[in-house]
Amino acid sequence: MTPLFLSRRQFLAASAAAGIAPAGRTAAEPRRFLFGACQAPDRLALLKEAGYDFLEADVAGLLMPAKPDEEFDQKTARFLPLPIPIRSCTGFFPHSIPLVGPSVDMAAIERHAATTFRRARQLGISFIVLGSGGSRKIPDGFDPARAREQFIEVGRRLGPLAEPCGVTVVLEPLNRGETNFLHTVEEGIGVVDAIAHPNVQLLADFYHMLREDEGPASIEKAGARLRHCHIAEKKDRAAPGTSGEDFRPFFHALKKIGYAGGVSIEGRWSKDLAADLRRALETMRRQAAEA
């Protein structure tokens, strides 16, 4: 299988060659944001046709760290060459690998991570999203301060494993309905700073921020720690453009910190995925331009 490594310059050049420059700009003019969507890899062509820059896949579904290399190679060979990059993967750890609590197995965590990062490198995947609300849920009766220490130790072990593979782990704050630990971008800043490794950084998910009543000021405070974003409307976690959610304040904050990374839709879709993809991309591009 041919590895696919893309520098940011190569990535932008590939996007321009694919004819997906935004309205009002030439193909040679790089965009500030790269827009993607969380979808299965068999929809790469559909996303390319709709004008997206990248696809965000699922660790278990694509990288399959619990499966042998032969099975991974056979599955991914079907998608090569990639019509657009797979830039990121979400769903890092399954519930069966706890990151906090009395049953933490650091050796199991490191094995799972090492395989994930190695296979991500083969496909040119730059970001692995550490949301994993079930894995990081603090068990009843367990000391929250100790759980935070454990999570920071996990991050300190992930960084050196990710670095040689060219991967950055991005911690995803999740709303209180999904987990009981690390709910806001502002909390995430403290965790990232405590981990203190350049390959463990932060994600801002606009949907979770809206659910937690966290404003765009946290994005400005995060600054260069912020390496990836998710987006969905607060109502029904729908794709942008469904109910008219205004994301311009978030895009404005991203511009203020000089963010030039990915913004990926992680949410629910209607039965007409192709129409949803087109409407969502037009909405994101327009609101980003107006921000």
C-alpha cells in the first residue's frame, strides 16, 4: 500500500487542483479554513463532488487497531488513491479501554495508540480526535482529581508515540450529557498545558460549546493550542444550514487567533445526504466569509 503523506502546502495544492476554491477566489488562493465531514471512507467521492477538502473517518471503522495488519491493508486498499485526504479520525478509544478509574491499563492504552498512529501515518492522517466520552468517564465514587491526573498521564504517554508518526492528538471537550469529565474548551486548555507535549493539543466542537453555553472567547484563549474543530447546530445536532444556527462568532474567533485548520461536520444528516452536504458547505463558507 502506498503511503500518502501531505504537507499543508501539498494539501492546499491538491484542493486547488480538485477545483474546490471558494467562490470569489482563484484556485491558487489558499483558504483560511479547510472544510470536512465525518463520514465513512466509501463516501470520499461524494464529499469530493460536493466540494469538501477532506473526510474525517472513525478509528475503529478505518484504522481498526484491534485487527491484524492484513485486514487493515485489504480494507484500505479499496480507497486508494484517495480522491480527497482523510485528514482526521475520531472515536479514538473504545469503552473497553478506560482512560481513568481503577482499571486503567497503560500498556493496553499504548498498544492501541501505537497501532492507531502507525496506520494513520500510512494514510497521511494528521489528527486523531480524543473524545471517547465512555473511556474517560469517571466511575462513581472515584476521586475526580485522581482521574484528571490519570488522563494527563495518558496524554503524556500518547505524545511521544504520536510524534514520530506525524500525528497530533486533539482533546475534545464533550458536553455533560455525554461524559462527566472535561466539558469545555477552557478546561481543555489546562489539561493540554499540563500534558505539555506538542503532539497533544485541543479541539473546539461548536455543538458542545453551544450545549455548555461556552462562548467564542474560549477559542481566543486557546490560541495556538487549537488544532481542529467540529461543527453542528445545537438543535438536533444537525448539519449547518438546517435550522439557521449562526456560527459567525465562532469563525470570527478562529480568524482572530489565525486559525487555518480543519472544520469538520460531526452531526446528524437527513436521508438526502448529498443535498445536506452541499447546503452545509455553502453555509459554512458564507458564514466564515462574513465573520
